[in-house]
Amino acid sequence: MTHESKTQALSLLVLTAVLTTGALLRVAHHMDVQSRSPDEETYTDYASHVADGGIRAFPRVFSDYEQAGDIWVYPAPTRVGEILLTVAIMKLENVRDEQAGADLSLAASIVTLLLTAWIGVRFFDPWTAVAATAFLAFSVPELGIARRAWTDSLVGLTSLCLVLITCVLSRSENRRRIWLYILFLAAGCGALLVKESLAVYYGICGLWLTALLWFQEKTAKGVALLAAGGIVSVALALLIVRVLCGDSATFVALLPHPGNWLLAHPESWTTENYGGPWYQLFGLLWTVGPLTAAMALAGFIALAVHKVERTATTLVVAAIAGVCVLFLAFAPALKCLRLLSPADGCYALMAGLGLTTLLAEARSRMGRIGYGAMVAVAVLAVTVEGVCNYHSYTAAVVDSGMEDLAISGLRFWLR
């Protein structure tokens, strides 16, 4: 066995251990949630009505939500993808409570771990996959959302699926495979049914594929077909919601727009708990994972100064992570770590890229002993952060009974 094959075998063995650890950490506190948040109760109420009454229960669900008079204060039933998957879990487990949605979140979080590892191995290198998966395995927000009946775990998985398909399509040998574009458009349609804000990340991936078709493939026809497919996928998502809604006036009233969730409303719970200066989000990311934050920054810098190759994958991953973090930081009242879930996998991949790039630089500048020492320090640092992150998670999220991951609550418990 060559040295390269031994190294690859070792990396895959370590990756398996990290994946197993990450899954076990998510299961560890899955069943000891003492109270459920209003959002969890809302999703569960929708799903239980549909589980008992079938698809025909949807018009009543939509009507009740509109008549309640607090549109978009609580999650809207327009997120039918989350609701239907929760219904499936309810019927499979024969339950009607929040545990069904929490089990869906757990499964989505574990699959997100697997996809992050797969993207790392397939499009980066095995050790970047190991580092990225380790950062994600011990992520405080990921651990927090995996035990709750929120939509965020499913949002993270859906977003990462879009990234994966985009990475596959970005390879020159795949750009003429029509079925991959159909898969991408179907995933985009499904993403819009999971949560409306996924339109941002669907759009980023779609624009990237459009740029490849226009500038590299030189095919105006391909660009036109992709654009038409995108329009059709959005229209199909809206049509599905309209059919399930059952009433045109209710459908129009519940159509999401940025003012529902982007603009800050004075004296609202969201403004009070999700608001604050832009730099507070970066401070919170440092607090819940300083090594991850530092390595993610190193990954962005390495990409900017050409220390790593600017492949389609690195650029897409960086775009998703960067846009999401900046969006939450500079929006008036979106500073909540569970809202980072669309980019959690990409953020971890950027951190893994930053760490392996720094080690590669050390290898080129130091001798064998110096490089070995740097690797040992890196392993120790990742391990220490993992232990500290898990302690922060249990203290600030599990033991406190925190029902959200808002900046106000986390800053209070982690001060």
C-alpha cells in the first residue's frame, strides 16, 4: 500500500469516527426537551390537522391562520414541505405531538453531516472533509436545532442539496446532462415549499449555473432553458400552495414578501431578541465557535488571495456562506443562529478549507517535524473547541431550556 493510499484510508477512518460522534451528540439530548417553543407548537398544530384530516384539511389550516390576525408572527402554513414531511413522521410513529417534528430535524441534521462530508471528499479533499465535518459535528446551533421541531434543520439540508447539485453540474462533463438540471429545478421547487427564504440560495445557485452556461459553454439556448425552468419551478411551488390553500383571497394575503420577516417592527419580540448592531453576530459566532470562525475567515482569505484554487465548488460554497452571514449581520432583526442553518454546511466547509490551507502552508515552510507539530496542534485545537462547544450547548441550550437561539439569549447564557 502506497503512502497516499494509507493517508486516504486513515482520513476516511477518521471521517467515519467524526460522523459517528456527530450523530451520537445529536441523539444524546434529543428526548429531554422540557418545553416547546411557539414555533414548534405551530408547526405541530398544522401537521396534526393534516395527519388527521388528510390533504383536505389544508384549506381550514390556511383559513384559521389568516383569521387569527397575526400573519407572519408565527410560521405560516405556506411551508407545506415541512408540514407534509412532519405528517409522514407522525403517521409512521403514530404520534401527534412535537416529537415528530423534532425527529424530522434530527434526521435532517444527521443527513446534513453526511452531505457535508461527501461534498468535502468529492470536491475538496478527504482532510478538508474531516475538518469541516468536525466543525459541524460540534456546532452549537446545529446541535440546538437538531432537537427542536423547527424547520431549520430541514432548511439546512435542502440548501446543502442545492449546493451539491450545483457542484455536480459545475463540472464540465456534467453540463450537458439534462436530468441534472431537472433535478436541480425540482430541488429548487421543493426548497421554496420548505421555507420561502430559500429563494435566496436557490437564486445564488441558479445564477452561478447561468454564468457557467453563458461564459464557459457559450450557449444562449441553455441559459434560456434554465431561466424558463427556474420560472416554472417557482410557479409550480406557488401553484401547489394555491391549490392547498383553497381560496384565492387567502392565498394572496399569505404570499410572503420581505417586509414580513426582513423589516424590523418596533417593540416586537423579534426586534427585541434578534436586533442589535451588525458586529454582534460576528461576536456571537466567535463565542460559540472561535476556532471555526477563525478558520472560516482564513478560508475566505485563502480564496481571495489565490492560496486555494478558485473552483466552481469553492466559489459556490463561499457565496452561500458569505451571503447568509452578511445577510443576518446587516438585516435589522435577523440575528438568530438558527437562521444561519441554510449556510451551516458551507460555513463548516469554509472553516475546513481554511484549516487545511494553513496546514499546507506550514508543510511547505517547515520541516517534517515542524509540520507534524502543527498537525498535532490543529488536532488538539479542534478537539478542545469540540469539548467547549458541547459544554456551551448543554449549559446554554439544554440545561437552560432555551426555546430559541436568538442573539439575546445566547449572549446572556454564554457571557
